[in-house]
Amino acid sequence: MRRSGILLPISSLPSKYGIGTFSKEAYRFIDFLKEAGQSYWQILPLGPTGYGDSPYQSFSTFAGNPYYIDLESLIEEGLLTQKECKSFDFGSDKSQTDYEKIYMARFQLLKKAFLMSKIEKNEEFLEFTKENKYWLDDYALYMAVKNHFLGKSFIEWDEEIKMRFPQAIKKYKKEFAKEILFYQFQQFLFSSQWMKLKSYANQNGVEIIGDLPIYVAFDSADTWANPELFQFDESCTPIAVAGCPPDAFSETGQLWGNPLYRWEYHNETGYEWWKRRIAYCYKLYDVVRIDHFRGFDEYYAIPFGHQTAEFGTWEKGPGIAIFNELKSVIGKKQVIAEDLGFLTKGVIRLVKRTKYPGMKILQFAFDSREESDYLPHNYTKNSVVYTGTHDNQTTAGWYKALDKHDKAFAKRYLNIKGHKNVVWTFIRAALSSVADTAVIPMQDYLELGDEARMNTPSTLGNNWKWRMLENEMTTELAMEIHDLTKLYGRL
């Protein structure tokens, strides 16, 4: 069945308080999607972000980002006042998120709401903590202890709590009981508000495509609570970490720094942790995009301590075994395999065996020197086409910077004449393709340049900031998208 959607991170929604949230603007965006005839809203990972503000480096693979909690709802519930919210500086540029200002303001406001809430007497909250005990207890304790050690990762904590000695766990739980409750309160608010928003989307014929990063962050409750899952030595120091080897995009490769899995241990446990993880994802999302799918076939291991990714080695991943085990959880639910990058025979075979649709990126198609699998005439129905992803330039920015030979090829292939409607020509190419699903980043529908780029891989400090302005979500744009969606049989 032919369908289409829009890629827009929660953080990129307009809102009063410096970052996109589960606010009325989020509901308005769902109305916009419905008006535009879209079936999907694709978002980025929802986890709490740390250093670099990347949603792919989260303090927990299960927890939600407290930045996304809607403050207006807390005002309506009487937990905050408008005056309190307005007393903080969330940044003056509505098209950018100022993470430092958000960090300074958000937790102070949530703490005020928490102190007003009497949450420990709330039946729904007690039910939530009981149901999510298997990850929530570790996460809340991790964050409370992390604050005590001035934000340091667990590897720098005192030995007794770093290594989770029972007496230390008991001591810290008692000492930081109030702070632990505060982190549980945040997760309760996040979950309540998100599930309400997701329900609204589903009622309006919109499904959520969410992201499952293959790796977890080293500085996370997951690694601290479950060191046996990862390639650590006896002192919980990583033996090797994740990344990508040098290629045309990066001379020294990409050093992500995430801990690698002890796949033999996961296999022995019947992939129990993965089953819990993916089952939780399907509570949050309708479709799960599995990031860096290649890593399940082979993964790149860089010795810990290296400053670049130049001297890693390829190691064997779990292959089809993990997906055979996950069948009991996934069943007939929708999955997208992020199979980008250099594809070996092994990963091509793995994608085929799982029958999951892979990804096609139009920006990767126009290399004038060789035939590309990313050219629309090479697509299969069982694929998901994008003009670009959160890791690419916007299509306008990319086209402007395109090498003259590649640009000439793109013009010839897409019959581009002149400079008008160039981005919409690429959007048409995606929507008209044979791929069952097409997803277009919101920046491309708005024809924005590189000022709206979401992420530049292997860089720090200027990513994950772009936000849509409220006046950009127009009925005229929705109708234009609707007409194209109808034209190419994706309504």
C-alpha cells in the first residue's frame, strides 16, 4: 500500500518555551499532516539527551526527554503558573533551540511542579512506576547519583556505587529518595503526555515512525545497571567502542564512542534485553526504524582510548539470529531497516532475509561517475524513500553545493530547467517512485537551506537546533502536499 509522511523531530516543533514539546502546536502539526493527506509522522529518538544534545546519545534507552513535557498543561493542572514560566529565559531565536538556556530553566520549573504535585499519592503514578520498574528504578537512581557527582558519568563515581555494591545501592536510594521520586515524576509526565499525543495522531489516521538507535550511550543507566551486556573489563571500562571507518565523508572515520555489545551473552539469554527494548519501542511508536542496521551483520570495533576511528576492525554481529528471536515481539508490526552506507553482501542478505524495507536517499543518487541503487528507477516496492535524512543537508542546501558534473546529471535525470521549484522536483521524484513509503523532511517542504540542517555527523556544538516557525505550517502548504500525495496514489 502506497503511503507517505513527514520527518519532523519533536524538538523542531514551534512552542513558547524554547524547544518543541507535546503542546498544542504538536496537535496542530497532526492536524496539518491529516490535512496534507499524510499517513506518517517520523520523529527522532525521544530519550533524555546529554553531552552534545544528540538524541542518539541518551542517558537511557527507555526514558523520555523531560524537555518535551508541555509546560502549558502543567499550568492548566495548577502545578505551575504562567508568571513562573515567563520568569525564565528560553532564548530569543524562535528558529533555534538554545540548549544551555533550556537546561538552566526546564529542571527548575519541573522541580516546582513536582513540589506542588503530591505525586506519591497519585494512583496512576503508582501504577506507572510499578509497570516500568524494570528500567525506571535504575534510571531514576542513576540520574540522582549522577547529580550528586556533579554530572559525571558512572565510570568516575566512587567505586562502591560505580560497581553497584548492594550496600551502596541501599545507601544512595535512601539518601536521594526525594530526588529519585522527582525523576520518576518527570517520566510519568512524559509518558502521560506522549501517549495522549500518539493516541490523537492514531485517531486522525497518522502513525508514528520512531527511531531505535542500535547502540546506547556509555554515560547511561543501561550500561551502569547492565554491564554484562557490553564489552567492558572488570572495572567497567570499555574494551572497544563503536564508529565507522574512514570514507569519502571523513578521512579519519567516525568515532561514536558507544559501548559495543557482548553478542554471545545476548544470544545465551535469548536476546531478553532486546525483546524488552523493542517491546517498549512499540508502546511509543507504530513503526520502528532500526538505526545502523549494518551493525547486526558486522560492526566496527575501535580500541578504547583511540582518538580517531582509523584503526578499528570489523567483527561479526548476531546476524539473523537476533531477528528470529525478536519475531515473537515484532510479529507483523512495521519495521524500517536503516541500511545506508557501504553495503556488503552480508548486510544485503540480512535485509532480504528479514524482509524489512530498506532506505533510499535521493541525495545519494546523483553521482555522475557511476550507476546508483539510489536512483528511482532502481527501487523496489519494499523500500522507504527520502529526499534526505536528519544527517544530510537540506535538499536546497545540498543542490546549491552540488559538484557541476553531478548537478548536470541531476538536471538531466529530473528534467530540471532553471532555478524555480528545484526542491519540489526532488519531492515529486520521491513521491512518484515505486517505493511503498515516501518520507520528506519538513525543511524540504519549506524549501529551506542549510541554516535548517538538523545534524552534521562527527561535529559538535551546532546540531539538533533547527525549529519550524508557527506561521510556516499553512493550509496552503498542506493543500499543495495533499494534491501531490493524491496525484501519486499515496492518500
